[in-house]
Amino acid sequence: MIILIYGNDGYRVSQKTKEYIKIFQQKHGAGLGFKKFDLKEKIGFEDLKRFFETSSMFASKKLAVVDNFFNNLNIEKIEEFLKKSDIVKSQESFLLISESQIKDIKEKGKKLLDFVVKKAEQKQEYKSFKNFTEAKTWLKKEFKDFNIEDSALSLLFDAFSTDTWRLASELKKLNSYKLSEKITKADVLEMSVLEAHSNIFQIFDSFFEKDKKKALYNFEEAIHSGIEEGMLFNLLIDQIRTAVYLVLGREKELDCHPYKLQKIKAKLKNFKKEQLLELYDELAEIDLAVKTGKLDYITAFEKIILSI
């Protein structure tokens, strides 16, 4: 029997593969009947053939889990082997093909993939989610034990939707920091999203270094990459507000993760206390102008950068 698990969502391909392995081992044991193969290895294909062709006194069922099935130097031999062997119809031998490097498959491999899709008794394709609405049900199920706001989950998805491995990793990191507490949008902004968009870090770095030209350039790059102007504006205000509280010695009043405070403290050497206080007063006026529609986010952001 052929089982095909494939798609460009590597995390879900991997999770589903592990699920199949676990079920097989629970039913038939984890001994001689189970083995993993990488067909990019020099003798990977020969080892796979030998595994299925050699009978065993100790394993009535066999499961081979294979990587790089469609991206190796033995494509023609593999297809010939599948056609001549009884694996396609067998209820004793299971060939589980796990493939997440779909975009790297060359022409011959694509032909083999088409053949396997037709012959596989079980198959599941995992494509990247199109939007948060589509991903939400899976996220809620996969991370059901995590206490996280929907807005925080949505922000994480926006930042890491093209890399589900990173999305899962960031969720686990946030959960380990917050433990039993609820993960908020602010937590995501402080500890995850800024790292996801290097341009945001570069804006803040150049701002606190008083490099107006570089700050404006990085701001424009961030906008062109699709980051929301409103988010950038609010993040900069939040960074400056945190900096002001730090220089005033009011750190205890800040509801911030130490990770964020450490980042901002390292940037304060170029600003005197009086300058930051003046800047903060000016920010209040700019923020009011934005909220009353007198200034748009982009103009407001540029005005702040040019004021340093």
C-alpha cells in the first residue's frame, strides 16, 4: 500500500507523517517492521528495495517511511520498481512517502508524483493556508492547550504564514514565557513580530542612532514589504514611550517583557533625558493629529523621524 503525504506546508506534512508512524507502531510494534529511508543517500534506493524484498520471521507488516522520493537520481528505477512489485496492492507492506520539498521537484520527479498520486490508497496534500480564517481552525486544534488571544494568533499568522515551522516555534516560545498566562497581541509584537520583519528593527535602530536618512529608507522598505503603516507608527510610539519611562526610572510601571526592555535600554546612549521628554510631548500632539484625521500615518511617522 502506498501512503502519500505531501505539500509545501512542511510542518503539517511532518506532523501527519509522525501520526502514521505512531499508529503503525502501536498496532505492529516498533521493531524490524519499521525503517526510514532517504533516497538522496547513495544506497538509499537499494536499501529500500531490500527492505521490501527480504522476508522476516519477526515482522508480519512492514512500514517504510521515505524522504526525497521525487528528488533523487533513481527516478526511473523507482517507477519501474513500483510497477513490478506488489506494493501498490499489498496489505502487508506499507510505503509512506513524505514530501515537503514540492517546489524543488524536477520534471522526471513530477511525472513520478503524478503516478504515485493515482496509485496511492491514502493521500493528503498540505498547501499553505491562504489566510487566517482558513488557518484558524487548525491552529486552535493544534495548539488547543495554549492560552492565546485571537488577535495575537492572527498577528502571528500574518508574520509567519509562509513558514508553519516558524509559526509553531514562535507559539511554543511565547507559551513557555507566559506559562499559564494568556498570550496577548502585545506579547507577540514584543517577542515575535519585530524579529520576523527585520526592517522594523532597522527602523528603530537607525532612529535611536539618530540616522534620519537610514531610518526613512528602512521605513519605506518596510512599507513596500507590506507592513501596515499604522502598526509601524504605533510600534514607534510604544518604543519611545518605553524609552522615556526607562530614563525616568519608572521601569516598574511598564507592563513589558524583559526581552523588550533589554533591547530598548541598549539604544538609549544617543539620547539625553531632556530630549526624550521633549520628543514624547511632541508625540502626543502628532498622535492626536493622526486620531483626528489631520495627519496620515506615513506623514506622522516621517515627522517623528525628522524631529530627532
